[in-house]
Amino acid sequence: MDSNPTTRTEVDTLVIGAGPAGLATAACLAQHGLRAWVIDQARDVGSSWRHHYERLHLHTVKTHSALPGLPFPESAPRYVPRQGVVDYLVRYADRHGIEPELGEAVQSIEPAPEGSGWLTRTASGRLIAARRVVVATGANRRPRAPVFPGQSHFGGRVLHSREYRNAQPFAGQRVLVVGMGNTGAEIALDLVEHGVRAALSVRSPLNIVYRDVLGRPTQLSSILLSRLPRALGDAAATLLRNLSVGDLGRYGLHTATASPLRQLREEGKTPVIDVGTVARIKHGDILVYPGIQTLLHGGVRFTDGTEHPFDAVLLATGYDAALSDLFPATPLPLDARGMPAEVVGQGALAGVYFVCFDVRQPGGLLRAIAAQAQRVADHIAGAQSAQR
């Protein structure tokens, strides 16, 4: 394709993102006989998965984590490792004939002045006119990294979890992991498994569930419970959590009042799916402290007034989708987390679709992506037919 900055390219459907969401949407469109042009700012398909920490595995079973049109191989373990997901995404693109235009960073998406479609500008100077745009850039576009009082005097490293690959650079150090979502919990576990002294800073009550209970994946149980009337499903999820994980207050971890299902449904917050961190906490290998009051030279003072030495602070504090940056001229209906309220854009956002942002049903991110990609492709195919 011509990279001349003055060139205007006309396409029917533009998909922004060559991760699982973008690839799944393009594949589902292909099932309808529709071809999408896929672009991504990265240089590789599935770039985010390539750069996750090395220990990462899916917390969801492979049979419920595949994208439309291609199961994970039978040889893959029940919980696929990070590299296995990367290899799967490469095969997925090949299987469906998806050839993304890589190295194309989107600067803005604006309504076409002629009143039909959208204009997407990229950092390379390209102008792409599309009747429809699928935004599949993911919820982890920009790291959220709070700056703490006293940080300039700390003297050690303060880094976001996005920069973490493995425990090797932290050998012999004392590391405080801030935040106990799934990333923080697993990074703390990875550190102690490699002999690093690690602790967690946890401010808020949590929902923690074991990945497997009596050999049954919790993912499958949560899907089943979600089909019950809400009050009954919430009560059962709370009972299962309490019976399996129990009260961890003595270890510094306090349990959320809402059930795991309700918190996911109402707040879009996934429970911590434990793969060994809780056992390490109980054994005293990982200490849990409250929120940070201030960083000190070589240490941290917590909100309970205690002070402890640390050499590094690792921020597992999440990400921002940063969607408003992409739509400078169009207000977006975003929820409190900065996520789009709808998968299919309405009103001023007609012709815009969002895949991989609103994940409020149990079963995991990849399962949600598969459903949303199919829904978007069906909607686009229906609109295409109506215009003929």
C-alpha cells in the first residue's frame, strides 16, 4: 500500500488492533464473506501477549478460550502458557488469511466530513476512510502508574508491571508489589518462587477464588452459576468462595462484600484467580501490607504507620484504555473504568464497534472476545445486506 502522506485509502471495514480481538473480528467477518483491513501499531501479531511476563498462563481452560474458527491444539495443556497463546494467534491469522498492516499507530478517528463513515489518521501520515471502524486496541493501552509521596527520595526502582518479564533482575532484592489483581498476585508468586523477598500492598477488599476446586476449573463453575437467577447464583458463588478460600483477614487480605459474580457483573472487576499466591501468603513467604502512605529512602511507610525496607516497588496498578485520545472530536459514553458502554456504537458513534473492553460475563477475556467478535461481525454483515 502506498505510504505517501497525501494518499487517502478507502476501505469498507477497518479493524484497529492485531491482538485476539482484532483477529477474531476479522475472522468472523471473513465467515460472512467480508474482508477487513487490520492495522496495529506493533510489529508483530499478538504483541501484548509477546511482552507479558514469562510465567503467565491462561487462567481459563483451553476449550473455553479459543477464538472462533480454530481450537487450541489437543497437545496444549489445559491452561495454555503465554508462548502457547502467541503461537496460537500466529496460526489463527494464517488460518484465516489475515495479513495485518503492522507498524501503523493510530493518531485519531473522526467522523468523515461528508457525513458517512470515519477517517482514521495514522502516525505515518496515512488517511484511511472507512464506512465502519472496529476498535480492538484492548483495555491495556496505557499503564496506570501512580506517583507516591516521597517517590523522588526512594532511591530504588519504581516500575510498572508492564516492564516485568521475570525475577532475575530482582535477585537479592526486597520487592514490594503494589496491587493484588491477577497480575500482582502472580508476579509476587513468581518472585518468591525464584528466591526473591516479595511483599504485597493491598488497599481494598478482594474476591479471591482458586483456579480449580476439587479438580474442577472455577471458570466452568462460574459459567454454570451465572445461568441461575441472580440472587441464587450470587449466593452460590459466595458460598463456594467462602468454603474454598475462607477468611484471610488474619493475613491482611479482606474479602469483598459482593460475590465474585456480582462484582464482575456490576463493576467489570475480575476476581483474583489464585494459582498459589494464597498458600505462599499463609506460609509467610509473601507478607501483605496495607496501602502506601509515603516512600522513604530505601523503604515504605504504610497507612497503618509501619515502615519496612524495600529495594524496588513494582506497580501492578492496572491500565487505562485511553479511548478518548483516539476520538478527539467525538465524546465517548464511557463507564467509571473508562470503558465503552456498548459494543455497537449508537447515535454519533454509528459505524464504530468496540471489542475486548466490556467483559462483565464470567468465563474469561478470550471467551468474551469470541462472543463480541461474532456479534460485531453479524451486525456489520446485517448492515451490509440492508444497504444492498
